[in-house]
Amino acid sequence: MRANSLALRLFLSATAWIVIILAGMGLVLSSLYQETVERSFDRRLDVYLRTLVSDLASPEEPADRFPQSLGEPMFELPLSGWYWQVARTDKTPPEVRTSRSLWDAKLPPLDDTNSTQNLLGSRQGYVQGPEEQKLRLLERPIDLGDDGRYTVAVAGDALEIDDEVRSFDGALFLTFAILSLGLLLTTMFQVRFGLAPLARISQSLKAIRAGTAERLEGEFPVEIAPLARETNALLESNREIVDRARTHVGNLAHALKTPLSVIVNEASARGDDPLAVKVREQVGVMRDQITRHLERARVAARATVIGTATEVPPVVTALARTMEKIHRDKAVAIDISAPPQARFRGERQDLEEMVGNLVDNACKWALSRVAIEVVPEPGTFQAGAPKLRIIVDDDGRGLSPSEREQVAQRGERLDESKPGSGLGLSIVVELAQLYGGGLTLGTAPIGGLRAELVLPAA
């Protein structure tokens, strides 16, 4: 899951909701369990309180009604955390009897802010006991009529409640942690499974750009099926536009060829007449310009075709063999270094024209050696797209910086003794620019000129 991806957004949003829901459920369950433990603890205290109340309501003399003991050892142990207290409130000062565990201390009364009351009139809550113990206290007022009014209180160590709740919270946390992990894994699987058709579209588009496919194939979910249909329609429309452009270019070339031929023939019939010479000269310029712009239109149309790819090693190898035969009188050796996976995102004839011009120029000026190196560089061309560097070196005299600028211009030649029209390098520059690449000239390590052609890779 990459940053700013749809999969990451879905995963993070689902994770946030899982955490919020489980955290809320955990708090609710912990609170409910604590209330359950407190009720159970209160029922236990209520048993002891009823025992004390039954002693008070016995038919003994009033002076003998104060309980002596509940028969529980924990009420006998000093500061055990379990205490009872009976106070007669209709006398001044009140008469108070406590369990031995309290020694000479007294249980603090409950107030309205830290206690609750049940239907029987008993109040329960937490108080601070001896030695700063946290106690759960249950107290109830008893009215025996003429025999007096009493307040009976029983307190137990609240540490038992805290231990129970803490143990439950630990088990709850572990359970929810395992559940969260399972839900996160399930969410990750759902995101990957749900977005798989989009990944398939992405792979299909890469295949189309690489030239191994022409359209999006297969069945897609109803949510993205319109996207696939519109993409295929766009590809078809692009091909139709390119075909029409090629047809118009060919028609224009044929339409201009005949009038120009007529003009040349008429001018040639006038011999060396100055006007005829001028007409023939300008017709040559017109033909050159028409050829140039028609070629630019043709290449621009081809460069927009999606999915055109050419394997580079066969093209370079074939050109090297051809150039060795053409320049056999110079015995020029051409070294080739081209990895088999190198592919040019464009048409073969354009690659042949660009590389052929560079190799032909290198062979013309080389003394004995020409080197061709193809270097694919993934992910660096035009905002992350892969690029292809084709380097042609020769061991000739090379060019100065000013000469390099001059030869890149259309029709410029440095040595009239060499065959050619001076259009080779300018054609390479124009073709490379139409594909979004470029040509740079420098000094070769073997002593002559280095021509480095940068093109998009497939």
C-alpha cells in the first residue's frame, strides 16, 4: 500500500473505525462487568448485614441486642479489610458497637455524592477505611420503634473488586487485540480483493503501452466496467485518428508531387535561363520543406499511437552490418553493446532512421572504429517513465563546441568533400524531439565525436 493510494485510504479508514468501535465496546463491557462484580459483592455484604439486623431484632433486652460476632474469622482479624458497625442513633451520644477488626476506629458514613440507594433503603458506595484502605460499604437504617433506631453498616475490602475488574480487563484487552488483528487482516484482504480489478486494469494499460496488448480484455465489475469500455473506445478512436492522419499525409504528398514535377519540367526545358534556374532552385527548396513537414506530421501521428514498441538490438545489429558493407573501403570496425531487453517506445522505421544517421555519420568520420552502446534506464524519463540512451562513438577528429552547434542545424555541413546533404543530424534531432527525447553531442572516450540519443523506453 503506497502513500496516497486508494488501498491505503480504505485500510486506514477501516482501521480507524475498528479501533473506535472496539475501544467503545471495551469500555462498555468493562463498565458492565464492574457493575456486575459490585452487585455480587453487595449481595455478599447484604448477607452479613441481614445477620446483624436479625440480632438487633431478637427478643432480648435492649442492652443485649448489640451483636457480638458474625462467626467469620475475617471480622476478627485486625485491619483485615472486613468490618461491621452498629450505631444506636436515638441516643446522645450514639451507642456504637464494632467488629474486632476495626479496633478503636470507626467506619465513615456514606454521603449522597459517593453512594447509591436501593429499593430496600440500603445505601452502598466506596469509603476510605483504616490505614487508607478502599472499602465497599453497605449501610441500612433500622427503626425498632420503642426499642430504638439503629444504623447498621458492613464494609468489605474493595481490592477484591479491583482485582476482579483488572483481571477481566486484561482478558478483554487480549481478546480484543486478537480480534483487532484478525479484523485488520480481513480488512487488508478485502481491500486487496476489492481493488484487484483496478490493479488488473493498470497491468493491462502497461501491456498496451508496452505493445503486447491492444485493448483491455476480460470481465470487470459493474462499477468499473464503464471505465474499461470508455478506455477501449478511446484507444479505438486514437487509432482511427492516426489512420486518418496518415491517409491525409499521403494524399497531400501525392497532390503536391505532380504540380512540382510539372514546374521542374517546364523550367528544365528553358535550359540555363536565369529564371528557370531560380525556379528549379526554389522548387528544390519547396520539395525539401514539404518532405520535412510531411515527415514531421507522419512521425507525430505515429508517436501518439499507444502500444507501439520496437526491440532495439536487432535494429542496431542490422544497421551495423549494413554500414560495414557501405564503408567497407575504410575497414571500419563497429562494436555493439545492447542488452536483449532494450525496447524503444515507437516505430521501427523511426528508430532505424535516427540510429542509421548517427552510425552513418560516425563511419564517415571514423578512422577505424565505431562503438554503439545501448543503455536502458528504468524510471527516469519524463516524470518517472523509463528511458533509453543510445550512444554512438567514433575515433575520428571530433568536433569543437561551435562545430557541434553548427552541424545540428538543418543543411549545415563542415566538409563538402564528404557525401551527404547535411540533413542527417537535424532529422535525428527533430525525430527525437517528436518522441519527447533529444540528441547531445560530446567527446568520445576513444577520441572522436560522441552522439548520445535519448528516447522513451518500452
